[in-house]
Amino acid sequence: MYTGNTIKHRHREHRGDMMDKAYRQYFDAMPCYLTVQDPDLRIINANKRFQKDFGDYEGRYCFEVYKHRSEKCEVCPVERVLRDGQCHRSEETVRCLDGREVSVLVEATPIRDENGEIVAVMEMSTDITQIKRMQTQLRRSQERYRFLFEEVPCYISVQNPDLRIIEANRAFREDFGNHVGSRCYEIYKHRTEECYPCPVQETFQDGKPHTREEVVTSNRGEHINVLVTTAPIRDAQGRILSVMEMSANITQVRQLESQLTSLGLMISSVSHGLKGLLTGLAGGIYFLNTGLKKDDSERIDRGLATVQRNVDRIRSMVTDILYYAKKRELNWETVSAKEIAGEACNLMESRAKEYDVKIEIEVKTKSVEFEADIQAIRSMLVNLVENSIDACRLDEKSEDRKVSLTVQDSPGHVEFEVADNGIGMDQETVEKAFTLFFSSKGTEGTGLGLYIANRIANSHGGSIELQSEPGIGTKFTVKLPRKRPPRKRVNNSHNRNGGL
């Protein structure tokens, strides 16, 4: 017969066997590789998944089974556990029986006896091959996108809601500098306040792309025409975190458009001007022919004067066109301000007499000499005097038509003042006076004279100031330095025609 104690003991043994079987089932069912290793790194137990992929393990070292090597690994998480009693983790690559390489996340934890001594180490290796593959693909994708971001041939910046640049590509850094943390308008426009309207702000507000054309300034001081396009960058919840701004350099396109527009305007302007001049020539020839037939000297003189006047105008037009279209370097020499002013007035004397305009010249200094291109300065003064004569001609009410050319000096400069008492200009005409192809004379003018005069003054380091009042008259004040200015670096984006 069994005693009560015996029955209880056997019951505990049975329950222990049941628990061992249950834990073994749990051990084998774990979706990872489980091993138990002794202090010599020999595998003393392993789950079924391990046995399936790595085969027989009894008495073999872990590095033999996992790595197919004859010596232990340089960094071994099991050995570290045996050394300090802590849990350790590492990433490893192991090789299965069929030769497959598997990336695993290894976690090693100590197994202790009743006295707390480490008697073995359990190593759990989770297959992370798919995760590693995805990480590799992600890294390669990031590298490709980073390459595209860096090498795309436009300026790209990423801006936060404060318009601070948080990232920029290579093209941006090369032309504007590495200014991460600065506000876009400080870098692009060199200004202290936000631009309005701002396409980046518009994208932050409505979440839509916006396109706009802007002119920005590089770190070399060059003005660049750009076509700006913005796009929102959102988080997983769809909230806009930042805005990407892409700016394509369209400077050359705008220069070509400007040149083609200028060419078209010049052809149109010259065509109208020549048409009028040819009509005038035809009229002069008609008077000559009829005067010769009738032996009418007055009619002949009138025809000759008309022909001469129109020939002079054609010559002046051709000169202006050449100055506009032809690249010409300045021929610097020492020039007498008095003499060149006298030459300009003499050249325009006949035209002034034709319209009963009196030309006066006044030199307010004994001798003024300066460095300049004599041909260019003469052309500039002739254009200004001719403009004043035409202003007097168009004023039909005035009987005392007068144009004055005054020469005076100022510290380091020489000044030419051309004044008339002609029809004058309103404010809008004054603002447009030096604009290419703008003329207040209709078909009689090409719109080149004042533009070229201003360009000549600028090329000499000087300027022209214009004052005018309708019905009162106009005054041009040309201020030129006496000494040749230092050679300036030419910006091709602005001085497209070169020379003068």
C-alpha cells in the first residue's frame, strides 16, 4: 500500500514531467533559433527550428555550427554574458546547412543555478534578413534620392514655417553659400523682411504647389532670373512640415528674349523712321526735279535743303544703330571739354538754323581736360543737343527758341549742361526718357539717341541727370570723372551688348 506522502511525491513528479513537456513545446515552437550553451560555448540544447536549419549540434561549438569556422568569434555575446552576468545583444550573419546566409538579432541571457552561479547561457537569434534587406533597399533609395537632390541642375532649398532654410542642394550652396538656418529672403534677396507675395508661404497656407518668377542675387553679386516652384513636404498624418522650393535658372532664356524683343523693336523703329525719311527724300527730289525743269532757284534750294536734312537724319540714325549694336571698346585719351563742346554745337548748327533755334555755348572755366573717348563723348553731346533742338522745333508757340550748352568743372569731375526752352516733358516721359526704343517723337524718332547717350556716360563712369517741365523746357546735366575710372568686372547678364 502507498502512504499519503508517497502519493503526493509521485503527483509532484508527474506534474513536473508535464511542465517539462510544456516548456519543451514552448521552446521548440519559438519563431527564432534558440540554443543553450555551456561555459565552453558548446551547444547543449536547441529548438527544432535551429535543428532544421543547422542540423546536428551535440558536442559542437556554436561558432562551428553558426559560422562554419574553427575558432570562436572576436566579439561573442555569450562570452560577454559569462564574463559579466549581464544580457547582451548583437547583430550577426550566420550560414544554414543549405548555404543560405541569414541575418539575425542575437540576445544572450544567463541561466543560473540555485546558488546564483551561471551554469549556461541561452542565446535567442531572431531572423531579421528581410528587415536588413529592406534597410539596404531603403539606404540605396535614400542615396539615389540624395544624389538627385544634390545634382539636379536647379537651386533647391527646404524651408520651415519660419522661412528658415533647413537643407539646400549643391547648386544652391555654390551660388548662394552654405546658409542653413538663415531665412530665404536674406540669402536670395539680401533683404531684412519677407517678400510679398511669397510662394513658400502660400504653399504653407493652402498646401498647393505655386509657381512664380523672381530675380535673386548670388553671393557674387550677380542677378539671376529664376522660375520658382514650391511643393509641400508632409508627415504621415498629412500635416505640412516644410516646403521644398525649386528655382530653375532662366537667365539665359530671359536674355535671349530681351535681345529678340530689342531686335524686333529696333527693326520696327528703324523701319518707321526710314519710311518717314525716304518720304522726305522723295519730296526733296521732287522739288529739285521741278525746280530744274522750271529753272526755279528757290524751289531747287528748298529741295536741296530737304534732301540734305534727311540725309543727315539717316546718317544720325545709322550712327545710333551702330553704337547700339556694335561692341566697341573705349579709346581713352585726354580731351578738352571746351573743344568737344564746340565741335558738338558746330555739327548741329545747320539743323538749329533750319528751325530758327539759337545755340549758345558757355564755358565757365578756363581750361578743363578729362580722360574720355572723344568720338563717344561727341556723339553723346550731339544726341543731347539734337534732342533739345527737336524739343524747340515741336514748340510752335515759342518765337525765341534757344538751346544752351554750358561747360563747368567740379571737384574731380567735368559737367556739361544742355538746356532748352522747348515743349518739355511730363513726369512719365522723364522716367522713360533713357529707355531703349522709347521716343516721344512718334515715327520721327528711333528711341536710341538718349539711351545711347546715357550708356556712353555710364561707360565713362559718369551719369546724366534729367530735369524737365511741360511748357518750360528741359535740362540735361552730364557729370563725368576727369580720370579714367578703374576697370570694372563686366556682368554679362546686364551688359549684353558689350562696349558702349
